[in-house]
Amino acid sequence: MKITQNTKLALDWTDPSGTNPPQISDLEVVFKNVVNVALGFAGIAFFVLLLVGGFKYMSAGSDPKAIEAARKTLTSAIAGLLIVILSYLVLVFIGTFTGVDLTQFKIVNP
């Protein structure tokens, strides 16, 4: 598969045409793309769980077990979102005190 320069994921490749072998710095791009896809899936999962929990809650009626299951689903969805947000904030917080940007994956040449 040949990656073209018009592809959004290939903007930072050292050689987007694919004629030269990949460089070690291309791992930065791979890591960034993997993190972006993982965060996208986390957002989609949060949205789906929020919809499912809301539907369960609305359709539970007066059944206490169904209401509790719906609350657990909603709580899990919100807890997952908070974990993702707090993990990013911890990286920013550590970066503020150490002066190292932990939110960017960079390979440093010696």
C-alpha cells in the first residue's frame, strides 16, 4: 500500500511517497496515529454507553434491578471518560513541573 501525501495520517512522514525506507522518526507518526485512533474509539465507546445507559434507564419503568443496571452503565461510561481526561491532565501536570512535554511522543537523537 502506497501512502500518498494527501492522506491525513501521512502528513508527518519523512518520505510520504514510499520510495525511501522508513526512518526511526516515523515511529513518532505511528504512535501519534495510534493514540488518536484510541482516543477516537474511547469517545465513541463513551457515547454508545451513554446512549445504552439512557435507553435502559428510560425503559426500566419501576423495576429496581433494571434501574440499578442502567445506573451502573451510566456510571461506568462517565467514569471511563473521567479516566481518559484525568490521565491527560496528569501528563500535563507532570509536564508543567518537569518542563518535559509528555503529551508529545518525540524520539531524541543523541
